[in-house]
Amino acid sequence: MMNKQKDMIKVNMHLVEACNYSCKYCFAKFDDHKVLNKDDWMNIIDNCVNSGRVYEINFAGGEPMLVPYLHELAEYVNSKGIRCSLITNGSLMTDEWIRKYAGLFRTIGMSVDSFDAETARMVGRCDRFGNVQSAERTAEIIRNVKALYPAVKIKLNTVVNALNVSENLAEFIVAEKLPVDRWKFLKMCYFNDGCHNNASLAVTDNQYREFVCSNLREFGVYDVSDNQVLYNTASGTEVVAESKIKGGYYMIDAGGRLVDDTTNDSYRSVIDCRTQSFEDGIRKLTLYTDVYDSRYKTA
Ligand code: SF4
């Protein structure tokens, strides 16, 4: 279904394709390796703001914390009265960075697929030396952010794939009483652009459902329905179980283009946000409103 929605939207800005990790399923593979500069991104932010349609900009990647002027872009977004959020693998987040910059973001999301170091390494969620972020460091980051900036929402994203599908990450989150506001499960999305193909890590619907059920059980949630996306748990963590993500994002790639992922198994450029109107771009984009709404209208 084509999107004709009039509502305000959240935009994912993939500032950079590069990442210090190399997850085998990663879909942040855009076919333009051009790196934009700070002024380009500020112009793109202006373009989004001028559309009058954007309520939040989420900085993503690749790994957005590799961008040295990330905090300046966050300050710029805030100065426009638009919410700013971040999704990162967390590995570059020092305590000093948290103290200086974490408060710029309404939400800080961290991608966590496993609390087991060996599984994380097999997924590729490690740097080129094989270093992984430990469960303990993830917990420390979450607690440090919340201690300094209680209003910042903490989100975790877990991509359910063949390597972590039998893991129960919730045990650690519940046992440690981690102040996670929202935890999202995503069924690994098939991606194939001719160079990158993640089919070997795919899971079936039944395997995904079993992962969702076993992790929700730790929160005392036993009633799991295939049609339900959002679960409010007694500990205050919202658990979001997504099985579809294609057509559910407003994505600007690392080359500054609004991209459409609904036409095949990779991305199609809709407009160049540096030179064309973002407002026109979102009119041309195919968006599945049921998928988008299941993600953001519950936020
Ligand atoms: S951490 Fe994120 S951006 Fe980096 S390789 Fe993994 S999925 Fe891709």
C-alpha cells in the first residue's frame, strides 16, 4: 500500500556506512561509498525540518559514533526543536562521551544480539581484533546514562538470527534489573545486493516466535500472539516484537539519498536529499503504513 499519511514522521539518517564491527547479517550496505561532510548533513537536516513533517531524527550507520561531529549534528537537530536519537553498537561510548553528550539524545539505542562473547564473535559483532562489548560493559553504559540523564530513554535492538535464536538475553536484563525502556526484537531481514547476502543466518517464523516467547517469559509475559507487536512488562520495559521491517522506515543513506527498500532485496534511491525537496521525496517513497505504525505509533 502506498503511503499517503499526513502524520509527522521519524527519519533514520545513516550518517556513515563504515562500522568497526562486521555483523554477518548487516544490511547497512548502501551502494554509494561517498562520505558526506558536516555541512551536507546540516543541509539535509534543514531539508527535513523545512518539510514540516519530521518530529524526530535518528542517527544510525554503519556506526554513527565514528562520525567526529556527531554531537554537533545532535546539537543542530535540538536547536531546530526536533527530537534527536541515536542507535549505536555502543563499543565507542566512553564514560567521558556519556557525560558530555548523552543528554543531547531523547533515546539512545544499543544493538545487542548476544550476551555471550563467543556468539557475538560468530555473529561478527566484534572489532577486527575480535573484541566484543561485554554484557557487564553494556549494563554499565545503561546505568551511567540513566544516572546522569534520567530522561534519556534506553532502547535495545536485538536482531534474531540463526546464531542467537536459542539464547535467552532476558535472563541477564531481568536479573540485573537493567533500566531498559524499550527492547525491540527484529527478525533478521533477508538482504542481497549481489555483493552481500545474509541468507545463511535466516530464521523461520517459528524459530523467531520461540525466541520471542522464551525471552518474554522472563518478564512474566506468557500470552504471546502472532498479531501483537508491543508488550508492556511489569518491570516497565516495553518489548516490541517485529517480524517485518521492509517498507517501515524513512531512511536516508550515507550518500544523503532517501531510499526505498520495498522494490527488491536492496535499496532504490528516491531522491538526493542534498538537492531535492525532502517533502517531495516522502511523497514518492513507498511506505507500508501498517509496518511503520506498528513500530512508531506505539513509541
Ligand atoms: S554494528 Fe550495526 S552497522 Fe555495525 S556491522 Fe553490526 S549491524 Fe552493521
